[in-house]
Amino acid sequence: MPISAAQEHVTTLITNPKLKTLTQEIADKALAMLNAKQLYWLADGVACDIPLNADINHNETLENLRQMLAPHKVDVVIQSQENRRKKVLIADMDSTMIEQECIDELGDELGLKEKISHITARAMNGEIPFDDALNERVGLLEGLDVNRIDEIIEKRITLMAGGTTLVRTMKANGGYCALVSGGFTLFTAPISKTIGFDEHRSNTLEVENSKLTGKVVPPICGSQAKVDALEDIARTKALTAGDFIAVGDGANDLPMLKIAGAGVALHAKPTVAANAPHRLDFSDLTALLYLQGYRAHEFAEE
């Protein structure tokens, strides 16, 4: 049964489909806490919707539910029912659509992974400016043979669970999907093609004689570039930011997450998780479909 349009806000409870820890008992406890009357299963053991009473305090309710459900590894999102199903997905790549940070894997080729990973972690948590961190890390890659990248992608890069289903389902329902990364075109081009994105935008590494020079070809694709990409796609397609669902994990994603209709921090760094409109600590990328009200039987097969 669909949720009534008169019920303006909805709580969605989601867990990782590999865990299926969202039992009927746990869902009923959430129902009681919300003093709500009905819940609707989107996937048994994985996700459900609970319409909210109009007089409920959203922030207080969200915090109370998170505290109750975190031990069960269940995520909580409260959102408006209006324009819930989005027309565009705009996604970060590293540690979002894939499980790795590509620049860290490049550094591993030179025995510098630990050093570069430390800089990456600080930048993603917003401790140092993204552009400065990018230039510093890329500078350490000078002399790396660019032909190593195909092997890195093949042997070390793994897709984040649920990402292909997310993209295929949105596209099957008329959606547009853009991969916008602070990483590099040498990675986003093949990875976006594998997952099924309609386009990709990222940084270009300068190459001479098949070797990295240690420089990024300007302009840098940082936090503002992600916002610009969202606004550019919206303008081209005659949409608004409210028609977008955005996902990322780093501080350079936050401005994009904050202007999108649904901005989701996925397994994010602490600063990002605390400041993003929505956060998912346990779920995989199919959670972005449940947030839009899709039921599991509507998912496109990988």
C-alpha cells in the first residue's frame, strides 16, 4: 500500500542486505517509538518505510532512532515525501562507487601508499584543503609508468556493493547518472563504463613519454567542480537541484551533498557524516534506491 500524500514525511530504516538485521521485532520497536500506526516493507529484513505524524520533531526523532538501531546496524533517514524519486544520480567514485582510493593504489606502486593514504584521510575529513592535498599527492607520483594503471584497475579495484544495481535501476526508470570524482580520468573512464554511468568528470593527470609528471592538468576537479557539475546537468536537463540524489564520503563532497535534493554520506569520514543531510553507516548502495521509495522487486538486475 502506498503512503498517503497527506503524510508529508517518512522514516526509512535500512540495513545491509547481506546482514538482514532489520527484523519485524526491531521495526515494531521503531514504530512504537514514533507512535506511528503503519509500516511498509520495501524489502523483507532490509528496508521499510514508516510515515511520520505531522507534529513529530525530526532532529530529536532521528537521533533517538539512531541510538536505538545502531547496535543492530540499521541506518535511519527522515525525509520529505515530496519529489522523493529522483531524476539524476551524481556520485563520487573513490570509497563510494569503488572500495578503494585510486591515488593510494598508485602510491603503492612506488612504495608510498602509507604516506599518501595519510594525506588522503586528512583531506577527506576536511583537515586540509582538497586542492593542496591533491597536488601534494600527485607530486609524489612523478615518474610512475602510466601503463600500470590498467593492471591496478584489473587487480586491485573492486566495486562497492549495490552500485551497479543503483545505476541500472535509476536508468531503467528514466534517470541520468553522472560520476563526478576528485580522482582521475584514467580511472573514471573505465570504471564509469563498467558500472553504466552516462558520463564522468574528474581530474586529468599530466603524462609525458608514458610517465606521470607529478602534475594535474588544471582546472582541478574539487568540491566546487562537483557543485558546478550538478548545476550544469540541472541546467542542461531543465531540472532543479531537488531532482538530484548525490552520494559521497569525503569533505570535498559536502557542498554537493548539501545542495542536492537528497545528499547521502556513505560510510563517510566523521566530519562528513556529521554534516551531511543524510548518512548511511551500514548499508550498501542499494540503500539509495530504498531512500527513493523503490521496492526490491523493482531493482534492475546486474
